[in-house]
Amino acid sequence: MDQNVTAQDKLYIGGEWRRGRGAEIASNFPADGSLNATLPGASVEDVDLAIERAQDAAHDPAWRKLLPHERATFLYRIADGIARAADRISHVQSRDTGKTLTETRALAMSASGTFRYMAATLETMEDALTPSRGNYLTMSVYEPLGVTAAITPWNSPIASDAQKIAPGLAAGNAVLLKPSSWSPLVCLELARVIEEAGLPKGLFSTLPGAGAIVGEKLVTDPAIRKVSFTGGTETGRDIARKAAEKLMPVSLELGGKSPTIVFADADLDVACAGVMFGVFSSTGQSCIAGSRLFVERSVYDAFVTKLVAATERLRIGHPFEATTQVAPLIRPKHRAEVESHVERALADGGKLLTGGERPSGSDYADGTYYRPTIIAGLDNDSRLCRDEVFGPVLAVLPFDNEDDLIRQSNDNSYGLACGIYTADFPKAWRVARAIDTGTVWINTYKQFSIATPFGGTKDSGLGREKGRDGIHAWMAQKSIYCDLSQAPHPWAKAAL
């Protein structure tokens, strides 16, 4: 066990550190398979306790009636606490997920920025005085929902957590967090920061555990008024069905099979760097990975040759090495799934241009490493171009003209992201508007701003997170009419 990853034996439930009553969860370091820590997961009884405490805290006038700028104070404190603990948080997250320290520190600072942005947004958020249609005053106001839940994935836990918890608290709710059992440690670091910030007890709980137990309870319990989920599409569909029974709002950020497009007039160096970053950073374990590459036919051979050569120079290594660009995958089971995708693609007639294997050598023997992989020779109907791999695997395809490109790009069940490389801005704008997706990057990829809404279309989900309206997504809208006539209603006047 790494000396800086301490054994965990308690969860933060209802404002107290309590031993979970669920099945034990183990966290292993993907770089060498060593044990980070074990901890008891949450049980249904733990969720019940967290909900009970959350209801009390969310409806306590001491919290519910706080003015927006007063609630914002807690978010500012949490933002500062995350920034102070960023080194610790990034280390634990790298141990938990195998991501490089460079990436996990950026994710920690992103989480800090998310709390800070939501605090500032909260301070400047306005209700609306709507145009009157009579002798009355009309207003549209937003109020807290009450007890809410956030279900987050294993690949970027601290950033994903913050994008749900910060607006949820800013809105005046209690938020119960269920992180993935594959990366359970980071949420406990966040809980310590939130506790130190003085957030009233009960407003936040950590509930790592099995989705079939903890997630199911959070989605179906009548007390939960909203669920925000990031994860797989099939799980998202199941959550949506169960939420429909409760008429409960949900936010679903699901899978992707995002197209990246390189036109012949693009700066090929910029495009090559962007393509690699878009699919091979985070070892491809990203819902927005640009895993379908379309290259204009006139430059296809030259660009793919350039891309393959550059990909083979990417540095595969230990997450703690500053020069590492491609770190290990999360765990052996997931690597085996990535390998099976590659095997099927080759069986379908794909041509392996690079990768497709584990790196050799003693430095990689105990970790879940896999070489960045590029496969050509398949069409857009192939399984590799349909299924989300969630690993460092790229399918490359040529296209002949803009109409052909748009047709192929949109011929997919997912619609999360897209990258476009071209020197022709009107063309970039035209194609960006034609692609059915939630986010488009032009001459870049995987750039984010907490101020800009994010979400998907089609099987990539529904709803949006982030941005100024991100807080409103965690609130209920109410209309208020105030009569100004001070006279009895004409309908009843004759009876008075």
C-alpha cells in the first residue's frame, strides 16, 4: 500500500463518519495491481439514514431560508479547501483510477473552479419580473427541490462530482453522492473538505456501493426529488424509466462515439495533435473521446501516415511520471473488454495500423497498460464504429465531400461531441451546425469551461449541466401573481 493512501473504514453519512454496512469495496492501483485500500460500502440502511438526515437538513429554515449570497459562502469555502488539498486529492485519484498526476491535479483544480463559479453565479442569479397581462404583478422564481442524488462515474470522479454537487447545493438542496465502486476513495477526500467548510450536517453524504443496491434505492425512493447521472447508456435508460414512474426530473450524461473530422485544408500538425489528444488522452477512458476519425480522401493517406507515426511516439508509462501521456486502464476486466473490441474489429476486416497489444517490458508487466490503437478498413456500419470502446482505440475512415461527411457523422445512435479541423471558418460553422451533437470543437478538442453548458443528444443523454442555468436545473420554477387592483374580482362582485 502506498504510504500516502490511508486505510478507509468509514463513510460520510448524514454529516457523520460511520462504518458502512454494505459489501466491502477494494481500490487497486492500475499501474501495478497493488491494493490501495478496502472500505465497507453503503447499504440500503445507510441510504435510508442519509435520506432521513438530508430531509431534516434540507427543510431546516437555517439552510432553506439562507439568502443566496449566504449559501454561496459555503461554496467558496469548499472551492478554497479543494485547492488547498489538490495535491492530496490528485494523488489519491491517480492511485484510484490510474490517471496521470498531471491530469488528476487538473481535475482537482477544475472541481475547485466549479464550486467557485457556481458560488459566483448564485450570488448574481436573478428571479424574473415577467410582463404583466393585467392589473397584477407577475414573477417567476426558483426554489430548492429538497433531497437530490448524484451518481458519478469512475473515470473523472472529482470533476464529475463537483459538476453535480456544486449546483445542487447552490440551489439549496441536500445532495447524496453515489460514486463508482471502481474509484471510491476520492469522494471521501471531498467529504473531508466539505466537512471542514462547515456545511450544515446532513446536506451531503457519500454512498459508494453497488448500483443495484445504492443506485436503485436513490432512484426509486420517494424522498429523492432529482437524480443526475453520468455513465452508461443502458443504465441511463433504466434510471429514466424508473424516474418516469415518480415523475422525477433527471439529468443523464451518457455514452458517446464522437466523430472527429479533418478537412484537406486543415493545419495537419494541429489536427494530428488534436486527434491524438481527443482519443488517447485519459487512455481513451472518456465519454467524449473522438473515436471515429473522418479524413478527407485527398489527404487521407498522408494524414493517416503522419498520425500513426506520431501515435507510436506517445509515451506510455507510470501515472506518477511527468512525461507519461498514456497511463494504464482502470482494471484488468476493462482492459480485457477493450481487447475484445479490437479482436472483433479485426475479425470484421479491420486493418491494424498500430497498437492492438499490451506494451512489453518489466515496467508494464503488472499494470493494465494497452497501446494506443488505430484501425482502418472498416465502414461506418461496423461494430467498432457503433460501440463505445472506452479505451485508446481509433477507427479511421475517408470521406469524399461535405454531404457524405455529415451523413456518416450523424449516422450513429450517439450524439455527445464532435471535433472539426479546417482553415475555412464558414465551412466549420456550417458543419458544426449540421452535426447532431451536444458539443463541437473547432481546431481543438476536449476543451471545457464550467460557464458553457454540456450534455448530449440521442443515446448520449438528456438535459444539460454547467453554465448559468446549471443551478436552475436543480430547482423548481414557481409563478407568483400579485393583484394590484385592491378590488373584488368582477365575476363575484354582484354576489357580494
